[in-house]
Amino acid sequence: MRVASPAPQQRVFVARLVGTAVFDPLGDAVGYVHDVVVLFDARNLPRAIGLVVEVTGRRRVFVPLTRVTSISAGAVITTGLLNIRRFQLRSVETLVAGELFERTVTFKDGSGEGIVKDVAIEQQRNGDWHVTALAVVRKNTIGLFRRGHSVVVDPFEVAGLEDQLARQGAKSLISSFAGLKPADIADLVRDLPEERRIEVAHEMSDEALADVLEELGEEDRVGIVQALEPRRAADVLDVMQPDDAADLVSELPTEVASQLLELMEPEEAADVRRLLAYEDNTAGGLMTTEPVILPPDATVANLLAHVRRQDVPPALAAMAYVVRPPLEVPTGKLLGVVHIQRALREPPQTLVGTILDTSVEPLEVDAGIGTITRLLATYNLTGMPVVDEAGRLLGAVSVDDVLDHLLPEDWRDADDEMTDDEMDRWADG
């Protein structure tokens, strides 16, 4: 039996609330609304318990609705200080925008199905907030949605809203990622419930998923890869940077890793196997086998065409490595490097062999991370070549990979930011 709620005092539609600025009692902006968290109760209307607020640095924190004093057009006013601990969704909680929008529901009167487009929450006389209305677009008799044919219904008039199998269309959620950097998408994916996270991964392109996996923590990315069909997982590994693919493969159970390596393209698998043979915190373990490699008779125009490619990370695009043929690693003898800044000052027809920087000392494969860090810092470099005993180029270490290994293993998932003192203590230890 439904328990009646007290008369509502204020109605807010969540689609309009998302993106609204959040202010502290002094009027200073602290962030903006990212989502609303609700709890389902079989006997009562779903209860909204708090807001997910995105603060500085794209960090999302939880603000209980009991701390919200006002919600109006363009402003949410809170009381007191915010808890800056990173928001973690509990299994009993549901995100309105992240999970309920685009969810398929069935009308209990037998009139068919619809898609949830918006959710209204209302504050009751006792101060609690409840979900009291849904904006739903109806399907027609042949299963298509009629543009503009939407209705506002009571949550008790539909079934499937709280059903964990009646998920929001993953494609719709992915479309909201447009324009975001992979690290920011990874942050959004990390906040999703595990089951939802896997659904989104299934719908992403191989390239987009590869970029996101490179930005996730070990537990999250291993979980996603193991949930994928093996052939698909191998395809994603194929388009990852070899060093990132090697890191991920090394985190998987041995039998899973072996299966995926067999399913990968032979050339890509060979690169990953080669990297897995090196110790983690050495130049060999940190390097990528796909830096920008050119022969000495290539022109500046050729170099610029290579570094413009979308698949070349910024740290690797800052420098090209000039070698004798062959150009595939292990290459012929390394002749030197060309800095992109120097190349930009030369005419397009200039041969890269004439503007070499031979002062950058290459690394041996067993060079430790301490040595690598000091050299990068001393000479203000974003990357360094790695060679074998014969001086052949094996790959390059980039500054972003060094930072990944210098920071604590769980830095992507840490609940709190490290203070400067904590970072100094960690680095010294």
C-alpha cells in the first residue's frame, strides 16, 4: 500500500538542475550540480537524498539535501563546509541523470512502454525530497517513439523504474561524453555502478575505450577487460599504446593475458610481449615502442605530418627520433633527435638529418626510474630514446609514463587529494 506524502513545497526537474551553480553561505561559487542521488522504497515514493557536485579539478563530492537551503533558477545555496571526499555511489543508491534518464518503463495501465526523459523531485513539509513525477515519451504500437508525445506521470504509474535490468540507454550516456578528455570520461565511468560501467564499455568504440582504460585505475580497467568478449578485448588492446597495453596485460590473470595476446594482431602482440620482458621501473618497462621515427632524408614537412596524427600523444609529439633503416623497432642505429620546436623554425623541405640534436644521451633498457627522472628534469625533456647495446632504437620513455609510475599506485582512485607535505614525504620515502 502506498504511503501518502505530505503536500509538496517545491518541484525541481533534474534535467534543469544539472549544471546549476552551487554557492556556499557567503555567496562564493563552489561547483555545479552533476547529478542527484535517490533511494528506492517499494512502499513509498523514491527519496532524493543528495546532490553530486563537481568542484575544482573535476572532483565530484556528495552534498546531502539536508545541507541545501535553497534551489532556484541558476543557483543552489548550501550551508556549512563541503566534505571534499570523492563521491562513491553505494549499491542501494541510484543516479538520476546517470541511470534513470533514457530508462525504458512500462505503463501499468497496459498502454505500452516509454522512455524517461526527466525526473521531478519535490520538497515535502517535513523537509524530505521525493521523486514525484516523470516526464516520459511514449512508444507507439509498432515500438517507435513519437516525437514530442510526452506525458508527465506519477512514479507509481509505471513499472521498471527501479529495475536494475531496465538500464538507461548506454549510447545516450556516451553521447554526453562528447568534447571531454579521456581522463574526464574515465572519471565519469569510475563513478558508475559496476554493471553500468560494463554496459557503457560495451557500447564505446575500440579507440575511445582504449583511451579510457589508459586513464582508469587497475581494479576498474581489469574488471572491464575481463567482462568483455575476448575478441573485443584483444581489439581494444591492439589500439592502445604498447606500453599501456603491456601494463594492463601484466595486471590480468595469467590465463586471460595469454588468451588475449594470442588474439591480438601479431605485430601488436609482439610489442607487448617485448615490453613485458623488462622490469617495471626500468627504461625498458616504461618505454613505448611507437615513438615518431624518421630516416635522416625525411623532410620537416614529413615530420610535421607524423606529429599531427591524432594517435600520437602530446609527450611523444614533441620529439622525433632519427635512425638508419629499418624504421621498425629495433631500428637501425640511432642518429639523434629532432625537437618539434626546432623543426617549426625550418623551411618544410629541410632534411631532418641536418637539424639533429645529438646531445640527448640515450637510455639503456635497464636504466632505473630515478636516473630517467633526473635526466628528464635536468635537460627539460618530454621524452628520451632507449637503445640496445648496438645503439639501435628500441623505444622511447615519455614524461607522462614516468609520472604514472612516480605517483602512488592508487592515485587515480584516491579519496582525497595529496597535500604538498604528503607528496614531499611520499617522494622522500
